[in-house]
Amino acid sequence: MSVDERDLGFLRRAVELARLALERGDEPFGSVLVSGEGEVLFEDHNHVVALEGTQHPEFAIARWAGAHLEPAERALACVYTSGEHCPMCSAAHGWVGLGRIVYAASSAQLGQWRAAWGLPAGPVRGLAIREVVPDAVVDGPAPELEAEVRALHEAWARRS
């Protein structure tokens, strides 16, 4: 599958959540969990500055889904996220059996942007989701949102 207009609507919400995180002084990442029927079930943004380093929205989604959805519902659900999952979040996604993942910007893109801004790599290697969860159904990046996501991360980089 590829990223279609329906996906872009949910990805735009994930990017709005990333912007909200940035406005609240946190790293710009946001994610939305959508049921197989298209209902938004849960959404969140980064809280790594406000709380601690594992407070990623994708990890929060996995925890919420594991506690509130049956396995069949999790398998049909889709996670829309502003940035590709880190290895921790990919593993959580795989362990709870969530369905498709759609991201606006890849880990590789983020790594390239950070390098271009003269920033060091993050503390954990940026791996593609399928390197952590080989059978994951993954789509992205979404070129339509690249400039917006890049601008959010550049704004964060200037603050740091």
C-alpha cells in the first residue's frame, strides 16, 4: 500500500500534535491510533522533556492499545505518526500486535537533517521499523509533509 488522501488526513493530525509538542517545549513528534473502521482511538505527542526519555507517543499508543483493545482490534488498527518509530517504539508496536504504520518522515530523513544542522546522532541508532519488526506493514514517508516536518525539527534543533 501507499500513502493515500485518507492517510494524509490522519498524518496531518499527527503533524499537528508534533507542532503542539514543540509549542510545549518538547521534541516535535505526534501520533494517532485509528481503528479499522476509521475512528480515532488515541492520540499523543512527545513528553520526553516534560517527563522522561521513553515518553514517545508511539510507545504510549502501544501501551494504550494493549490495555484497551482486543488482539483482533489491534491488528486492524493503524498508527499514523509524524516520524518513523524508533527501535523502542517499533518493538512495542510489534509486541502488542498493532497493524499498519504510516509515517510522514523516516528515521533516515531525520538523521540526514540532524547531520546537515551539525547535530550529533541520537542516543539510539535509527533503524527502519522493518529491521525491528520484519513483518510490519509500513508506509511512508509522505513527501507532501516533508517540508513541514523538517521545519518543526529544525525549530527544535535551533532551541537545543
